[in-house]
Amino acid sequence: MRTSNQVILVGVLLFVLPIPGTFIGGGLVAALGVALRLLG
């Protein structure tokens, strides 16, 4: 599995956790994964 896919997966998992603060953090991590995917 590519590193960018792993980063996106971790971001999505953080995004859906019902813990305060993980919503924003998960969104940022998922966005980072998408950026890594687009940039190579």
C-alpha cells in the first residue's frame, strides 16, 4: 500500500472518531494524504 493511501486512511479514521479534536486533525491528515497523492 502506498504511503499516501495509508495517510489518507489514518486521516479518515481520525475524522470519524467521536473524540473532540480528531475531527479537525483527521481532516488535515486526510488533506495531507491527498496532497501527497497528487504531488507524487
